[in-house]
Amino acid sequence: MEHSGSELYPSDIANILKELDEDELKRAIPLIPDRIVGYVALELPDRYFHSVIESLSDDKLIEAIEEMESDDQVEFIQELSRVDGAKALKLFRGLNIEDQRDIQKLLSYEEHEAGAYMQTEVFTAKEHERVQDAIDRFSKLKRGGKIENVHTVFITTEDGKLLYGIDLDDILTFNFTKTFYENIQESEEHFEPIKAYDKEDIYRVVEYFKKYDLSVIAVVNSSGILVGRITSDDIYDIINEQATEQMYNLAGVDDEAEEDEDVVKATKTRANWLGINLFTAILASFVIGAFQETIDSMVALAVLMPIVASMGGNAGTQTLTVVVRQLALGDISHSDAKRIIKKEVAISLLNGFLFAIIMGVIAYSWFNIEMLGVVIGLSMVINLFMAGLFGSLIPLVLKRLGVDPAIGSTVVLTTVTDVVGFFSFLGLASLILL
């Protein structure tokens, strides 16, 4: 949405509202102008949305929705549906027919498709339209508040097929008395648009924005007809959501459940992963139990044992985090897999040798037992090697299988580093010290 220099942004207003208590919030919301109150509601955390709905009449909510761009209208209706489905349907039916049609069109797309994220409000001009006529039409629409954030004029055929995308600064260099087609033919510039298909995966569209440094992209259907546009602010939201989801997945929690105020729901999703972690911890305990006699004969082993597993776990987490993030950013291709594995294993091995020497000296100085430092040093090299190998291998394999590389990676990695750490340390102790 557009912003006037004399006004606060919706995000600024949202930050102010978050500082208020519930009663103050309900008194403040009706004072927000209709044309931005919907945007303010979307800027607020989900737990505030119910307060916004309760503080405004149905008529004011309908006016607020009609002031929003189509993609934001859809987001508002979807959010309201989660809070109060009956009210969402009632407000939807109160909107004008054009807005209802746009919302239904965007909702017809699957969640991962580009069409679900586009705006239907697009300023277009026909290829044989005179530039001055298009500028006059644009000016009228702009003054009437019918269009916002126009960076590019999309040129189409009479039947709506996308031909060109021309930035506003390029249009200023055109001869206004001639048609767009004539100006394009006389220009040395190329105006072929970068476009996305409405059924295309949204994460491919994100890559277009990164690769070509776009502020807007045209969206066409399978016939090449222009159906909408996606702007950079929506792409930023998608990138942030993706990053948040990955962080939660690495921690074994669900992003939707965590945003919900329902404590029971969040508890259940966390309990699922904690249950898996409990199983892996029991597995590691079995390894320890197999060396019970070894531990009983030398107390120092019980003291030093957690250090090996902890160092392996932390080294593996470092590798895992780096690889998962690079995969998300598209910095790793299929041909890069071997290079990444070699690099991460090399880093882990170098750190393994470094801390093996440090911990070996500490262990010998601490317990004054010959060869104890060698045992823990060798064990640490082995475990950090496995941490680097599996920390890079697990997300790459999951990605190859079409699974989010963040999901389940930490559980598998922790199991590997715990089991290998305990087994190598206690196994070497049995062979060398006893």
C-alpha cells in the first residue's frame, strides 16, 4: 500500500498498539482510518486479531477490507476465518461483487502456487495505445486511489496477452504522441518481461526475485494472459516465513502451533518431537549400559564421557545449520554435494584434532592416568568426523528425497553423535585402558 510522509506506516501503528493493554487497545482501534486499519490488523501478531475484529462494526470491517489490495484481502479473510468462520463469510458477502470475484479467484489456487500470492490490480496498456492516453488514464486512476505501488506498466495485446514490461523511468523517455508499439520499435532497449505462471511454485518465483533483483513480476496463465502481479513486499514475507519455518523445524516445533494461543496444541506438537528425542536418548543409554563394567572400573570415564558427545553434537549442529541455510538460499546444487561434504568433514576433522590435543592434555592433567588423554582425543576426532559427515549428508539426502532438510535432521544427527561418541570413547577405553 502507498504511504504519505505525514502519516505513520501500519507497522508503526501496530508497534504502538502492542504497548497498550486490552482495554486501551479496544479504544484505540476504532480511531484508525478505514483505509489502513486492515493493514494494521495484518501487521499485528495473530493474538491481537480477535481484538481488532471485536472493536470494529461489520460495516467498518467491510470498508476496511474493500480498501485493501486483493492479496491482502485474501490474507485478512483467511485470518478471520480461523478466528470466526461465520463472521468471515458474512463480511465476504458484504463486499462488492468485484472484490468477491478477486478473492474467490486467488483462493482457487493451491497454497504453493504463485497465483495464490498475486494481486489482481495491475495497470496495463495496449500495444497500440498512445502513451499520453495511457498516462492520462493512469493519472485518473491514481488520483482516485484505484491503483497503488505501480513500478511497471505491462503492455498487452487486445485480448490480454502479455507482451512487454516497461518501467516508469523508461516511459519518461518515450515520445508521448506515439503508441507504445512505435516507441518500442524505435528504442534500443529490450522490454521482454520476466514473468511467472500462475500455477508455478512460489519458491521458484522467489528465486526469480533474487536472481534478477525484481521489484515486481507479472503473472500469466497457461495461455499467456496477464492475470496479476507479485510485488517484492509479498516475497519478503514469504522469505521470512520460510526462514521461521526452518528455524522451528530444526528445533522440532511447528510454526503454526507456536503462533496459536492454544497451549494444549503447542504442547502436543512439542511432545511429539520430545518423544522421539526420548527414544534416541534411551538408545544412547543402551550403549552406555553395554560398557557398565568399564565405567565402574574407572570413574574418570563417567566424568569425561558427556564432553565427547557434547562436542560432537555442537559440531554437527554447526554443520547442519550451515548446510540447511545454504540449501534454502539455493546456494547448493546437486553437483555441489560432494564439495560441501568434503568441506564440512575437513572443518570438523581440523577442529577434532585441535580439541583432541586440548582435551587430551586436560584429561591427563586432571586424572593423571596414562593413555586417558589418548582415548578421549581419539574419540573426539572420530565423533567430530561423524558430526561433519552426517551434519552435511542428512540435509542433502532429505533435499534429494524432496523433504524439507530441516525436518528431523537434528534428531538423527543427535542420535549419531551421542551413540558414536559414547561407543567410541568407552570402546577405546575398554581396549586401551583396561
